Amino acid sequence: MSEIRNVSVKDVEEAIYKLALDAAYHIPEDVLEAEKKAYEKEKSEVAKKVLETIFQNIEVSSKEEFPLCQDTGLGVIFMEVGQDVHFVDGYVVDAINNGVERAYKDGYLRKSSCNPLTRENYGNNLPAIVHTFVVPGDKVRLIFDAKGGGSESMSKVQMMKPADGREGIVQTVVDWMIQAGPNPCPPTIVGVGIGADFERCAVMAKHATLRKVGEPSPDPVLADMEQEILTKINNSGIGPAGLGGLTTALAVHIEMEPCHIATLPLAINTACHVNRHKEIEL
Amino acid sequence: MAEYRLTTPLSDEDIIKLKAGDTVYLSGVLYTARDAAHMRMVKALEEGKELPFDVKGQVIYYVGPSPARPGKPIGSAGPTTSYRMNPFAPKLIALGQKGMIGKGKMSDEVKEACAKYKACYFASIGGAAAVVGSSVKKAEIIAYPELGPEAVRRLEVENMPLFVCFDSYGNDLYEIAKKEWANKL
């Protein structure tokens, strides 16, 4: 029998606090790397200027600890908990919320959570959105995703027909991203979830945006679809900030799981050009 | 494509020389408002009440800044997505508002109002918030403080870099740019 490992939720709170601040000020290296590559390939002068402004923004944010974007997002946490972990010193979700609240206060980050109907701002950016997965082992892996409203609004779940197939999926994603145009702050990372069921394909789509940018799916069928969709989106001409160019998306990432014989769930979630996310293992 | 340095308030003469794709470095006073503030302002108009500021000649910046660090006028302050203000913008343009600053597409109704009343929609670079925020020299909340980041602020800006997106001739920079760069891979 494997041994139970105690993990203090105080360590979880501290980890979330640091991840949230880090995500707000410092862009993930793989995202910056992908943008630099895009800059080299870009032919539009305006697009190059926009990318230069984005690089300047990344530098100022990092040096002066100014948030990369004023929309510092809701805190979305993907938490993988080893089944041999036992949380002690409190309730883990409270600890996550405490970490988020403290980071958004201490870091001069914008509080964006509100009542959906009255639009009253709660002033503390709570609650965080926590997706928990139980996995083998005795570790806790935390991914903090600072999800802004502009790119999140350009998301959708569509229950496709099985007959729509691969072609229908490719066309739906391409059409959706072209219609979204400048709204989700291109160049974007496009996350796609295929299969499972209604809600799980949406979680897969968001999770897919957090993959290392440009790393193809290990499934060659999906890797091929990713490339085809990316080329079609970048042939739209929308470009960085929507001001024209060859770089509308940096990458398309697909995750897929089996679905019901009667269904073909499809979800699209986009990440903007700062794609703020950081992770740690405890 | 031309480059202009303009100071608010803007006049019809300022607006008619601008064409979609031109660069504008804007200085002077701007007012901030997003969804919640616009809902309140349009409701005030419907009830025959006064707006928190006179929109005549003014430019509204669609932004909800992050909090200012001590000693700084404002935090990061890049544009928010503009289409959410589609229902409100034409009403304010009809009252003499001369410009909006935001990012992303706006509706044909807004485009038509820009042409009819001589106004412009200026596009800023979404996500370049630390850089854009640094062009803000002064900021004060003048209405709806309870809305937090969505409160109406009076900003003083210097040389804020903008692109003319909708001009007063019915042109749309996003559409022009997209057509120019389509199928070039």
C-alpha cells in the first residue's frame, strides 16, 4: 500500500500567490519565443510595428512589474492531485482563493469578478475557478491561468453532427476565428477540444491553450489538423491586433477524447498574445 | 498613410482630415467608460438627467485600468473589446462625441454614426497595456466610483499612439487590412 503524503494547504496558498503575480508580469518564454519567430516571418510593416510594441510591452511589464494587460483575468486553476495526497491545515479551495485574493491586492492587479446580473464588482477577484483532477502519485501540480475576458468571450461549444467529421470541425474552427477577427487580441493560441461530452470538451479546449506553444499533438492525425487550421487562420490576413499581416494565430492545439456514437462535441477557447499561465509541482 | 498629432477636444475639421489607416498621436483629456458606465450614462439620458461629463468634442476610451501603484497616475491601461459598446456609441455620437478608443470590431450602426455626425473610432493595440498606460499623465475618478475599474475617469494623456479604424467616410481599417493580407502565406 502506498503511503499517504500530507500537503499543507498553506503551501498551496503561497504557491498560488506567487504564480498569480508571476503570470501577471512575466510572459511565458515559449509564447515570447513563438512571437519572435513570427516577427522574423512577418511581411507586413504594420504587423512588425505591432509586434515590436508587444515586445516593448513585455519588457516594461517585466522590469517595472506593471501588469502585461490591465485585464489581469479571473484566476483559472488546473489542479492535479495525486491520490496519495492528504491536504492538511484547512480546505484547499479556500487556500487557493486566499492566494488569489492576496496576489490581486498586493500586486495592484485588476479585480474583475462581478455579479452576472447586477454587474456589481466584488472587488476581490473571487472566486477562482478550480478544475481538479485526481491522478496517480503523491504530488500536487498547479497551473495558474490568468484568463482575460476579451479572448474568453471569443469561445464556443458546438454540438456538431457526427457526419460533419474532420472537415466540418476544421471549417467551424477556421470560420469562428476569422469571425472573431481582432477581438481576442491576435496573435492568439487557439485551443480546441474534440469529443468527450458537452462540458468536458470545453475544459479540454482551455487546457489545450496551456500546452507549450507550437508543440504538435502526439497524435499525427491531430497534428495534421492543427497545421491545416493554423495555415487557414493565418491566410485570413487579420494579423497582429487585427491590423493586417501573416500572424493571426501562433498555434492551434487540439485535445481529443472518445465521445458517444450520437455526438460530436467541439469546443474552441482562445488565448490572447500574452497567454499568461505559470505552473508548479508541490 | 498620414500621421497626425491631435489634442482633444476634437472638431469636425480634425475628424474630416483623418482616413482609416492613419496614425494619430493623441494628447489632452480623455474620459474612460466601459459597459457598466455606458449603461448608466444611457439610462441617465433616457431619464432626462445630466451625463457625468459633456460628451461634445470628447473622446471616450474603453478601458478598465489596473490599480495604480503609489506615485503612479494609473496602472496598466490598454483598450477593452469595443463591440460591447455598440448599443451605446451611436447615441453619444449623436450628442457630439467625436471619438472612441478601443480594440476589435464595432457595428455598422457605429460606422454610420461616424459618417453622419463626423466622428472616428480609433483602434489601439489590445494587450499593449503597460506601454499604453505610460502615456497617461494624470487620472481622476469623476463618476460611479463604486464601479471600481469601470468607474468614469478623466485622463490626461500625451501622445497616445492610435490607428484610425472607422473614419468619417465609412471606411473600416480592419476590413481593409484583412483584404490586403489575405492568402499571402
